[in-house]
Amino acid sequence: MNETTAAPSAFNSGEGAEEPAYALDGQIGFLLRQAQQRHTSIFARMMLEDVTPTQWATLAKLHEIGGCSQNLLGRHVAMDAATIKGVVDRLLTRGLIVTSADPTDNRRLTIDLSERGRDFVQRALPVARAITDETVAPLDPAERDLLLSLLARIR
């Protein structure tokens, strides 16, 4: 690490150790935000058809699990009800998803990929993989696995 990227430890190293001064560059929230900004920039540059990260998450999850209710979809992609509703509305307008009556409950809609959405996801999957690869390019494979494992533990 160089002088501008060094991240001083934000943790006390043990009993009797003097607590280090608060350094923003060593704080988890600051580092996560910078990593998110890096990823968002790469995503915006590379993703097809101006699809946003939240739209991609929705499309990718529908590809992964198939059709489901809007509420369940929101839980799967970690979006609150208002956010997933807006994402669903925009994807419907773009013709990437469809809704249909839930066969077990007529009051509920099932959301699924449209034919156009399935085609888009197939074309975008290699791009999404390349976005991930570029985001974590500074790390070796073992570091990438460790980072994903640690982030999964603190989410």
C-alpha cells in the first residue's frame, strides 16, 4: 500500500495498548463506501443498456430463482417495499419483466422475466462477471474468496 491507500488499524491491539487516534481511512464504513464507489463506476461503464445495479440485482435474482411475489423478490435482493416497487415498475416499462396472477392467491402478482428479459440476462451475465472481475482485480484469488466470505459474515 502506498501513503494514500494505507489503512491504519482502527482496532485496539490488546490489553494495555494505547487506543489509536481515529483515522477515517481505517474505518469500515469509509472503506466500504470507497469500494462501492469503485464498483458502481465500473458497473456504470460496463453494464448493457443503462441497467442500474438495483435493476440488475432484480433481473439476476429472477433468473436465479424464477418468478415470485414482489415482496419475496424484495427480500431476496435486500430492498425495502418502496424500492423494489420502483425497480419493478421501471423494469415493467422497459419490457424486461412481466407480471401475472399468482395461481395460489389471486390477490398477489407473480413477477418473472419476460422473453426480452431472459435474452437481456443471457447477454449481460458475461458482462456482470467481467464487472466483478474488474472490481476485485487488485486482489489475488485467495484474497477475493476471503473478502467475499468476510463480507457475507458481517452483512
